[in-house]
Amino acid sequence: MVVTIDAADSCSSCSHRVQTLKLPMTISLPEGLTAETKMLSGWGRTNPVTCQVVQPSSVEQLQELIRGAPPNSLIARGLGRSYGDAAQLKDGTVIELPAFDRIELDPSSSTVTAGAGVSFDQILRVIVPAGFFLPVTPGTRNVTVGGAIAADVHGKNHHVDGSFGNHVQRLLLVDANGDLRELTPSGRGSFDEAEFFWATVGGMGLTGVIVEATFSLIPITNSLISVDTTRYQDLETLMAAMVEADSKYRYSVAWVDSLDPKGRGVLTCGDHATAKALPKDKQADPLFYDPKARASAPPFLPGGLLNKFTVRAFNEAWYLKAPKHRVGELQEISPFFHPLDGVQDWNRIYGAAGFLQYQFAVPNEAAHLVAHTLEALRKVGAPSFLTVLKRFGQSNPAPLSFPMPGWTLAADVPAGVSGLLEVLDELDEQVADVGGRLYLAKDSRQSKKIFKQSYPRFFERNKLHTKQEINSAFKSDIYNRCIG
């Protein structure tokens, strides 16, 4: 049986920061396609730029737009959850795809086919009641299918299941010549097609516009997660426990107190709950799923609200709130996988200056950089209450995919901290020197030098951007900053 659903409603909690401006259009548009000039930024609310935003209503209209576009003028955008400048193009044209909203669930093959403009939130509302879960989900459900592929998003289960691109079976993409192409991981016998597929996975929208994808799902018997939580008083013990958890749990993540010199933290591990574990009050409707945002951050907050004193108080309360050791707690999907989605527009808490997320991955032998980075951020006075540590498993063939076997640390810090950029530049060098890299979907400031050192496969194996059959229609601010 195949179930087809239109998911036309966009998610109100993930609207991007916009300001309508009266500026001339940058390219001519196909008949029936209108544009609006807006100021866009990433989720970190830094580096806003003016762009012409269009929303094609069909593949044919999208193809016509691309064929008539000049070089270096287009980039696709999902729900604006890239923290930096990956989904914007100064004075260029940004393509949004809310009309590409089809969701087709095939329970017999445990797959779903979805339009690129469909959000994970919309998909979860369809698949969870039907007994399925996403193969990989990041820390927010407010990302689109196209964006998830373009960033090759990862989650708490990378050490077991890899990143999102590992589970994509096919995708449809309009390339820079306006041609609609079906791509698969194997290329169906064509090396170039397989190469193009993996260049698109994690490729930050630079190979074309994804319009649809088919990917596998995880069968589940209920919508609850069985969770084990443990507090650790120092980072070394915490990290040792995380390595041990690799073989025991499908999902694993740690929160670290960034202001504590010992690096105390809370490790949360889980698996999909078994039917036997359900309490009686859940057995009547075991697949019930109804996530809600509980509050909204106010639109204007003082820039100094987050400082080392307020963050220290928050971290103390968060650490003590966690149980010393609790096993088998049943949690709903939303608080376990997407806790920040409970507060709409939470990025506003950093004030008008916005924030940076510094996220890097390093191999196991460079685990010392986790503690070193936390110490460097403490010394410069960069307060972070959102500091997350995860384990990564094997990489996939995508040249721009972020995960590698080892560790990833992510810390959100206010953008206006004095001396922060200089410290991050030093950390960049150390991460790159050990074979690590920064996450392109979160980055807003790394240099061309660091990018070239950190992503050598992009230059060694991904030559698609220089082939004659692919022109240079697609560019973005992160491309111009790191590559162009």
C-alpha cells in the first residue's frame, strides 16, 4: 500500500529572519514566477545579506529559471537552519521550494519519497503514527529534506547508522544546465552518476537543486524512547563512558558544562522502546505523536543577557537537574531528539548580534582537542550553555560530508565576545592539523586555507564543478568565502 499526502503547511517555528527591501531584481524570471527582495541570514543571525527570493511552483518552472540564470547567481534554501552563510547569496537569487511538498510513504519497503521542500516535522507527523522513524535526525525537526541531504545531517546515532546521505536511495535534481537528473548511490552502472550523487550529498547545494528524494526508514512499534541518563563529574570519565556506549546504544549524546574546569557533563543514551516496556496508559495508542512548541523567545532581548554569570547559573541548574543515574526512563520523541524545538525562535536569546556555533570533528587520536577547546573558550570568556559532545562512526563517500570516525564538539557562543574570532582561528589550525574539520552547515567564518586543508577530497575527487557540462550557476556566500 502507498499513502500519498500533501504537506503544504510550512512550519511557523522556523521562519528565517527577513526584512523586505525595495531593490531591483537580479535576474529575469520565467512567466508566472514572482520574486521578493529580502534580507536573509543563517540561524545564527549574523552576516545578513540582500537576496532575491523566488518560489517555483513546478519542476518545469525551476528548469526555466535555472536555464535563464547568469553564472554565480543561484542557491537553494530550506528553512534557514544553517547557522552561517551556506544558504544565502549576496545580491543573488535564493530558491525556496514550499510547493515541492509531496510525501509518499511505502510501508512495504520501509521507505518514503518526499519533496525537497518538506520538513522533517511534516514527515514525522506522517510516518510515526504509521510505525516508522527517520533513519537520522539532527537536533531540530525544522529542516527540509533538500537541506538535510545538502548538509548530510547527522544525529545521535552516527556511530551506528551514519549520516542522512547513507540512507538516501535516489534523488531527483535539476542541475546547473536545467536538466532533471535521477541520481543513486551506485549510479546504476555509471561512475559519473554515482560521483554526482555523492557530490550532492553534503554538497551544500552547489551541484543543483534537489526536488525529491527517496530514503529508508526505521520501523518502530511505538513512539517512545527508552533512555538511560548518567552524570559525570569530569570530562575524561564522561568520554570514556561515551566510547563504551558505542556498542550498547543506538543513540548517544552528552551535554558538557563548558564553564566547569573539570568538564562535568550528562550522558544520555537511548533506543526505541520495546512493546513490552510500554506502560498501560500508552498501550491503547502506542504510536501517538503530537509535538508542540511550548513557548516563544521574545523578539528583542538585551545583548548582554547571556554572560558567564547567567550561563554558569544555567549550567549549574541543568547539571543538578539531571539524575545521577537513571535507567529505562520512557521519553517522547520530541524532548529526546529535538529539545530546543520546544521554544520557538530560540536563537533570539543571543540578542541582535547573534551567535556562532563552533562545531568540529576530529579523529579518535585527537580527543585531547575537546578539552583544549573548552578551556580556550573559557579563557576568552565565551559562555556556552549549549555545548554538545557526540561520537561519530565511519564516513561515507561524499567529499563534503562532515562526520569522520571520532569525536564532534559543538558550542554555541555569542558572536560579540571580544577576542573570540582570534581564538577560533587558532583552534581551526589545530583541528585541521590533526586531520579534523568544521561543519559547513554551522560554519560562518573559517578561511579558505582551513577549508582546503580540512576537505581535501573536494579538490582531489570531486571535479564535477570544473567539468564543461556543469556551468557555474550555483554559488553561495560560503562558497565565495571558502572556495571561490
